[in-house]
Amino acid sequence: MQKFLTLVRRELGGYFVSLTGYVIIAGVQLLTGMSFVILLKALNGQPFDMPVTEKFYETGFFWIILLLAVPLITMRVFAQEKFSGTYETLMTAPVGELAVVLAKFLGALLFFVAAWLPLLAYPYVLRRYSLDLGQVESGIVASAFLGVFLVGGLFVSIGCFASSLTRSQMIAAMNAFALCMGFFLLSFLSTLLAPQPGWQTKLFAHISMIEHMRDFSRGIVDTRHVVYYASLTVFFLFLTLKSVESRRWK
Amino acid sequence: MERPASSPPSFSRGRKWGARLNVFLAVVAVLAMVVMANYLGARRAKRVSWGADAGFQLSPLTHQVLRGLTNQVKVTVYFDPDEVHYGSVMSLLKEYSLASPKIVLDTINYISEPAKAELFKAQYRLAPNLKDFILVEHDKRARLIQQSELSEYDLGKLMRGEGKEIQRKAFLGERLVTSAIITVTDPRQQKAYFLFAHGEHSPAERTQDTGYGRFAEVLRDNNVELGGLALTGTNDVPADCSLLVIAGPQTAFDLAEIEKLDRYLRQGGRMFLLMRYQSRAALNPLLAPWGVELGDNVVVDKMHSKSDSSVVVGAFGSHPVVRPLSQAGLALQMFVPRSVSARSTGATSADSPQVAELVTTSPEGVAVSDPVKGPRPSNRQGAIPLMAAVEKGSIKGVNLGRGSTRLVVTGDSLMLDNQFIDFAANRDFAWQAVNWLLDRSVLIGNIGPRPVRVNTFTMTDGQMRTVRWLLLGAVPGAVLGFGLLVWWRRQR
């Protein structure tokens, strides 16, 4: 366990001692800030009848941030080690490959969470100016963050997998972006096609990230969504593990 | 360092392919487990709300109804997606379809799918100009919910001349959809008859204040067919009468009519009797054997009234008709009510009528026997009962025809007329009473309207500038500045 925590610390340190890590956080903050300001301008003085968290996650910025930030965070996890030649040293260290994969995943996920943390304060900025304080409920904010965490977990695992396939950070970022975008675009199947009787509607709704996020932003926690993200995250971590193990027999 | 071209591979080609096949099979196996986990997860799903406002959660009653479905119920949303109710309707119906696989959801956008829309209307013989509605269908029985029914509106500002805005106050979708599902899946066709010929409120009257058109809607929402009935001449209460409504009769009943009503009740009939102030109907001879006494008075409760004629009552009994109202802390608003008390019938046998007083005034109530002279010390004072429910169970081996007798008597009929039915919880009471009388125990619960929370926040230009500077400048700038500091220190 100690070795695992050391690896996680090393991974997190890698983000916080480089300028890139701060640029990513600043970029995320700028885009979320921009999204929030646009929302404030649109709602100022206008009555609205849905939780403000739902309004926020309906803005396109939210998904742009997720789709862009995660590949930038994860591109370095394996690709940089391979490029700089520290990969073999790491893999021959007395830690298992599973521990390495999980440590890198956890490090990237914690950094991702750290980049989103300031967003927690945003609803309370709105609360200061809202006539109805009930509009910003802690439970709804918590479930919205659970959604961000679950989507982030899946994207980070995809990013880890993409990074494990190549020694080029750029290619890793592009692969991760393409895969994440693929999952995101699947969401549009349920929004483009109106509900019809049959299994297709249920399947499209089940894989629709937009629908999931809508629920989370309303304060609804559905075990279906949790299972979906958790199982896919495990799947991509498994793929990453197999990719890392492949150096033995390639 | 490059590997010499002649060095032998560390793995034979066969072992390499073996390893690849192994990985491939492992990936397929894990993928199968992912699919399985999602399949099982979808079958045993739970949805919980972390927000205090459980506006997106279905009520326990709806869950109970959905669990009881044995066949598919098709719900078609025939809507323009730009309509104001579309989002709320789809969110609500999504909850229904997630809660039960028996709910089959279909949508028709009549703007982008005109051919499908026409076909649908032709299939259900719907009016050509009808649009923006929900159709709930099961086994060739259908119930239509129009967009206009889906919301309650606050006309207060408009009436007070404070603005031209009409605000949505509450969304009634769940109440209407659940009711529609119950009614289309209920194999029994219920019919309610409104007695007329004694100056009763008319169920056909939707615009006049004293009409009972809106109360009739409550019955229709419960898939109850309506009919009119006069007990004159040889007319008797029809055999298909599931519920007889006597809404505020004003003139006297003759003996033959009272005998017919008495016979109907003795045969296990169901009656909703709403009396009104200064009525000459004199129905005490009919009610006495059932343990109910109708006071010839006007009940006042000065401490609990909003006007000279109204009494707000919330002291409910524990009867199923009023229990949900009591649990929800609701109250009824009645207008110049008469007292309706339980009285001893003298019978003590097991099949004697069970009478329950449903609601009373506060202990400050007074039953004024002569409204012109006003309250007198001799008037009955204290908690005055204003409604009663009677049930007489069926006896083994004795055929009562219609089943057990049920009767609800109220000392006020105005409370359910078009003007006052939406005051306080009057409509909820009507819903409860009707479903108890029709023995629809599953519906004796309360799906209240979901309040539409309209929120506003106002920021001045200065506040907006501050927030903009904070979010677009200060926060990202501080992070970047700190990063530069770290970078600069590491460079040194």
C-alpha cells in the first residue's frame, strides 16, 4: 500500500510541479467561468423554473471542458514516461503493473477533481444574488459533482489507455479525445431520435451522457448511471493493464 | 541502443499469437461482464433524489400503481417540442418508463412528422385540430390529457392588475397520468348519476360559479362516465349506477323519491350527498336510519374563517377519506355549512352502519339555528361536525345487489362548485371521497400538484462586472500566477 501511495504522490507531484498542470487548471477555470458568466447574463432578471445546476450543465462549455481537459491531463501518464525513458525503470521497480496503472489513474483523477474544485463555489455566488435561496441545494450540488466525478473517471481511464498505447503525448491526447468524443456523440442518438417503443430507445438512453448528467444536475442519483460509468472505467483500466503488460510479449 | 538485426526474438511467433489470443479472450470476457453488469444494473435500478425538493420523484402511489401493471400501457406524447410543457412531460414520463417496463413511451412531433401524426389521429378518431396532448392507452381503452389540463396557473397578479403575466403555479402531470393509467387498466366501467329536478348544481355547467363542471372533471379524470337522473314518476335508480351524486338540492323530495333513494342505499348503493344552506330538501328521514343527522343551522367559526360566510376546517377524523389530508396538514374551506353529525341508530348488530364524522370545526364553532338573529347562548357550541361517512358492510349469505353501502354527506355543496373547488384542499377532498365511494382504495392517497418553482435573481451591472472579473480574471490568473511561481522556483 505504501508503494502504491508513493506512486500516487509521484504522479500528483508531476502535475503540480510542472507549469502544464497549472495551465490546465487555469484553462478549466477560465472556461467554467466563461460558461457561468454567460449563464448569469442569460438568467439575470429572467424567471426560470429548473435547478440552476441543470442550466449550467446544459451549456456546451461544460462538455468542451471535459473533452479537452482530460486528454491534456492524461496524455503524459504513460507516453511521457516512454518518451523520456523512465518507463522501463518504473516497470522494473518492485511494484506490480496493476499498482502502476491504478496509481497513474488515481493521480490523474485526483488532479482532474482538483481542477474542478473551485466550481463548488459557483452556486454560492449565485445564491448571494438569488431571491430564492432554496435554488442552490447542497444535495443537488453534491449529486452534480458526483456526475462530474463519474464522467471524469471514465474519461481519465480512457486517457490512461490511450496514453499507454504510444510514446507520443500528442498522439495520446488525440486518441483520448477521439475516444471520449465517440462516447459523447453516442449521447446524441437519444436526443436526435425521439423516444419510440422498443429496445433502441432504452439502450440509447442508457448510454447517453447528456441524459445522465441531466439527472445528476437535478439531484437524481440513478444506480444505472453509476454502474455504467464504474463498469466502463474498470473496462478501460483493464485494457490499460493489458496494454502495459504487452511489453512482455511484444 | 539498437538491437542487432540478427538477434533471435525472445518469443516464438506461436507464443506471441498465443499471448494475443489470450489477451483478446480476456478483453471479450471483461466486456461481457461489463454488459452483464449494466443489464443487471438496469433491471434492479434505484433512483434517489439528493435534493430536498423531490419534484422529480414519483409518488409512492404512482409506484404502487406501476408495480401492479400486468400488461403494457402505451403512452403517446403528441407534442410540439417547443411547447412549454414538453420538457416537464418528457421528464415525468421518463420517470414512469424507468419505474416500470410495462410503460411503453412513444412520441409524435406533429411538426416534423405530419404523416405519422395524421395516421395516429385517424387511428384514434381524434379531432383534426387537436394537438399537444398525451394519450394513455391500454387494451383499446384510452384517456386523453390535454396540455391545458397540465398546469395550475396563478392569475393573482393579472386579477390585481399588477401585471399581464400569468404564472404557472403547479404541474399536475403525475396526478393526471397516474389517474389515466388506473382508469384505462381498470376493467370495470363506472357510471355516476347526478340527480336533478331539485335545483341541484349542474355538472354540465363549466363557466357559472355555481356549476359542478369542475367537479365533473374529477369524475372524468377517474374514468367515470356521467349521467343525469330524475326520480320522478316510475324512474328508479338505474342498475348501472356506481355512484349517485346529489349536489345541493334546494326543493323538497316527495315520499316516493325518498323511498327510491332508501331502497338504492339498502341495496348497497353509493351516494355522495352535498347539502346546502337553507335547502328545503329535508332529507333527514332518509339519513336517520344510516346514523346521520343533518342540522338545520349554519355553522360559524369566527376564529377560523376568511370571510363572513366561510369556515376553514382542518380537524379531520381518521377515516380513509380524510386521512391523507390530515397527514399532509391540509384544510378545507367550506361556505355557510350546516352541521352533519353522527347519531345513534339504536342498532347494535354487527351489520349496523358504521358512521364516522370526517371533519369538525375548531372548539370555537357555533351552530347558529337562526342566522337572522345570529349566535345565541342556546346554540350548540364546540367542535361542530360538518361531514360524515357511512359504511355498511355486506353480510355473508345476504345479497345486497351492489355490494356494501357507502355514503358521504357534507353540510356544504358550494365548496365543490366551479368557484370554490380549488380553494384550500377542496379538490383533493372531492378526489378522495369519490374514490372511497367507488371502492378504489388504491386511489385514496394524495398525489398533490407539483409546485412549479420559478426563480429569479437580479444582479446590477456593477455586481455582474465584479463576478466577471472574479471568474474570468482573478481565479484563473491566481492559478496561473502560482504555477509560474512554482516553475520559476524550480528553474532556480
